[in-house]
Amino acid sequence: MEEPSVCVVGAGVTGMAVANNLARAGVRVSLVDRSPYPGGQAVHYGCKAADSCVHCGVCLLRDAMSELREIPLTSCYFSSAPAALHRTNGGYLVDLETRPNPIDWHSCTECGICRDACPRGGIEQIPGWKYVVTGDCTECGDCVRSCPVGAIRLDRRTETTQVSAGGVVVAAGFHPFDPSANRKWGYGSSSRVMTVGQLERQFFGETYRPAGSQRIAFVLCVGSRDVREGLPHCSRVCCATALRMANRIAVEAPDAHIDVYYMDIQHFGRDFERFIQGLKGRVGFVRSNPLCVQADAEGKPVIRFESLPDLHCQERSYDLVVLANGMGPPQGAEELAEIFGLDLDAQGYLQSTEPDHGIFVAGACRRPMPIQESIEDASMISHKVLRHLAVRT
């Protein structure tokens, strides 16, 4: 009997969960991702628990990454993308194109010597994973000479691989809205205006700590629910991410002044009402329609907004403005749809047309999902894949 096998495209939280579920069931998995590491958009997220757990789901991501490292049935193809799909007798052959990262993750022992040797600071360790070259590389060779196990090569060339699979799961994740698409947000013109994802990376990477007297604003629904900016839907996730970060900062820096600008708030998670009531005792809530973010004479960002429901125009100055930008379809969704015979909905999300033929879509590439829901979706899709493989064999 032919050994069951599946190709999973996307190694974010959903793709890893699917791969781990199937591998535990004895299925050989080829896990593919464009990035040189797993974890997707959420890999730099950190635990937002302050005085108690807020169910952000980051621990579930870390668990999935840890399990992925230990399961021998999963073959990981990082820095790779599907190039073509060929139907075979009851299955598929998937052509992969790989542009390898200079650091071979199989050989990396996580010693960190290469990071210290890089004169441009272009090497970093991915949380829960290994070291990768992420910055501009001048190919000076210092990292190559410093690596004690010879895991680094600067002459890596594009490779092509073909994997066989009885089924395919596309779990390509999402792409965050780019606030620079609309100049009104002031994004890109000042380091004092950043996305909530950038804040997480700096906060949990310990390159940013809030000062006691700092004034911080969180602006919700940036790029969401606005057809003029391209994301007419509610992303369902950015409210939770921003408010949990605001809570974490408020607890760690109780003297900081924090305001949240919102039209309304998407309910999320268990104990939402208790969480939000506790947060209202720590931060200010400004129900409003933000008009723009501009710099004052001192370079501080100023939010100009209409208060709701009276539409009174006001301005407030801050030390830092954090934009809770929405979730959009993954980059390259059209190409994936063409390769795997998928449909795109009105917003550009991927939809499976013939799951009975063994091609499935999972996670945030088919609609916005938080981490917990993505893992639940992965479980459902995994069961469907196993049923498909059982019928096929």
C-alpha cells in the first residue's frame, strides 16, 4: 500500500498545526513556506498576559513550533514556493522552487556566533526557531568564517524539487494592510508611528520599553471596514491584538497615558466583558473617526479626529501612535489560485472548489482568523484530509 503523504503550503500557525496533526496520524508531510522559518506573521508575537492569561494564543504557536522540530515524518521546505501542480493517478506532484537562506537551518546549532560576527546586524534568531539572515547581506563572509559547524554558505543557488502527495492543504496565511497606502496615517514618515505588529516585535524583542510618562495612542480598524482603502471587511483580530498590547503596557508602565481610538470593538475570547472592564480602568477609550495623523513642531504625532456621535473635531498629541492594521488575503493569492485550481472570493481570499479531489484551504488565507480559531480550523481540515486519504487508499 502506498504511504500516505500530503503537501502543506504555508508554515504559519495553521500550516504547522495541520502538518503536526497529520504526522501524528502517520502521514508523511511536505511543509512548504516562502519564509526561511516557520511561524508566519505571528512568529514575533509575544505572550500578552499581564496579571492573568488573556488567551492571545501565542503559547499555542510556540507549542506547534516545538512539536514541528521533533516529528520526523515532516519534511520542511523553507524559502520555497510551489511552482506547478501535476495530477497523477489519484494524487499530485508539486514542483517547488527554493531560494535557500545562507544559513542551513538543518545544520544550525543555535550558538549565535554568526549573529555576533555580522557587522551589519543582519542575522537574527527567530523566536522558537534558529538563526537566519534577514538583513541586507554584503557577502563579507564574516559569518561563514565564524560558524563552527559550516552551516553557512553565500553561494546558495535556486533549487527545484518535486514532492508527491495524495492531497494538498493551502494554508498561506494573511498579509497585513500596509498603512503607507494612505498618507493620512502618517506611517513611514516617523518612527513614532508604527503598526501593532511592529510594536510587538520591538516590545517583546526588548528594543522598546514604555517610559512612565509616555503618551501612547492605539488606533483601531486601520485599513479595515473602508472600501476606499481596500479592506471592506472587519478583520476580527486587530481589536484583540491592540487591546491586549495596551493592557500589557498599562500594567508594566502604570504612569503611561494610553488612549484607544475606536468606532466599535469586536468581541473576542473568553471573559471579554471582564477583560474590557478591567482595561477601562487603565486606559482611555475615545469613540471617534480618526481623520489623520500629522507631526507637530516637535515631531510628535498628532491625531486629528471627529468624536462620535457629535462629530466634534479635536486634536491630541502623543509620543507614540500605534496603528491596529487589518488583515488581508495572502500575497500571491492569485498565483496560488491558478496553481491549485482555487477560487478567490470578493475580497481576494482563497476558496476550495473541489475538496473531494484532495485540495483543501485552511486558516486565515480563506478568511480572517485569530490564532485559536486557526488551530481549530486546522483540526477540522486535518480530519477531512485523513478521510480523503482513507478513501484514496
